[in-house]
Amino acid sequence: MKYIAKLTSVIVVATFSTVALAQSVDVKDAWARSTVQGQKATGAFMKLTAKEGAKLVGGSSPAAGVVEVHEMKMEGDVMKMRAVPGGLDLPAGKAVELKPGGYHVMLMDLKAPLMKDSTVPLTLVFKDAKGVESKVELKVPVSTVAPGPAMQMDHSQHKM
């Protein structure tokens, strides 16, 4: 009986440790780009703020066979995309924006198209400075553009 009580205590402490670390990374404005039939990859974007230094090292989703942290950047005249080896640094207290054309979470080997106005489950995996992993579970809205106020255009200069 004492063994079961000790084991339960260890499980509870381990669970709360993971939850506490997971809550130390704030995720805001998350969204994933919608896809069309036959498209096998897309990006997810968000703002991440770690209370203490951490790294975004990967993720998973039942909608994708592979989830990786990627970076897009210009090399000469060519835009290149690659996985971020070792994960993306999240300095303590500083917001890191994952956005189109920059850092993002890549969902690859999609099992079905991601339809606009739906959601996709996404689990982000973080590591703290001691190498302890934690996870944050999200339901990410799917859209063709970033959520926020509708883009307003000034048409006053157009001549009819």
C-alpha cells in the first residue's frame, strides 16, 4: 500500500512539474494556414513568450505526420526554408513571433486538407535550460490570413 501511495505522489509531482513549466510559456495569436486538396504541408504561426529561458524544440498533431520548427530566410536572392537544429530559443520575458516568411511551426505529411474556419490540434514541445521537456496542447484556428482586425484599404485616391 505504501508503494502505491509513493508512486502516486511521484506521478502527481511529475505531472504538476510539467504543467508548471508548460504554463511558463505563453502562446498568443496562434493560427495555421489553410490548405487545398493535395497540399501536404502548411505553417502554424503564433507569439511565444517564455517566463524563463526555454526552447521550442518541436511538436505533434494528429493532422500531420511530422511537425517541426522551421525558419525561412533570404540567402542571396533565394528564399530558403529549413528546420531549426536544436530548437528555437525563447529568451526570458521576450516575445518571439513565429510568422509567415520567418520562424514557424511546419506541419508536414498532412492527412487531410486544413479547411478555413476549422481548428487543428497542435502540441508544442519545449525544453527548459535544464533540458526538461514540457508540452502545451492547443486547438489552433485555421485561416487564410493571420487573425486580427480586417485589413482596411484607403481607396480615396482611385479615380472612377
